[in-house]
Amino acid sequence: MTNLNPADLKNMTASEVAGLADLDFYAVRDEGFRRQAAAEAKIAKLRKQIAFAEREMNEAAAIITAALNEQQRAA
């Protein structure tokens, strides 16, 4: 975004001020797109981590179930 002093504005034409407003709009929009892309990348990484953790939990549950079944058979 452009940092403007109110004193600077009085020396500018209306079209120059409008041009600055357009530049600020695009800067804000582009920053929004950049942040959205970064957030989507973080979400994708977290989804992969969650899927991995779920697979590990399922494997651990299967191991525990097998151990309990073996324990019951031995008793």
C-alpha cells in the first residue's frame, strides 16, 4: 500500500490520486491472493499429517486388538 501524507494529496491531480487508489486496490488484492495460497498450502500439509496420524492410529488399534485376542486365547 502507498503511504501518503494529506499534504501530498493537495499537490496531486484527481487522476493521480485515482491511480494511487487503483494501485492500492491491486496491492491489497494481490496480498489477499498470496495469503490465501499460503493458507491453502498449510491446510494441504495438515491434511497429509492428519491422514498419516490416522493410519498410525489404525495400525496401533490393530496391534492392540491382536494382542488382546491372543491374551484371551491364552487365558
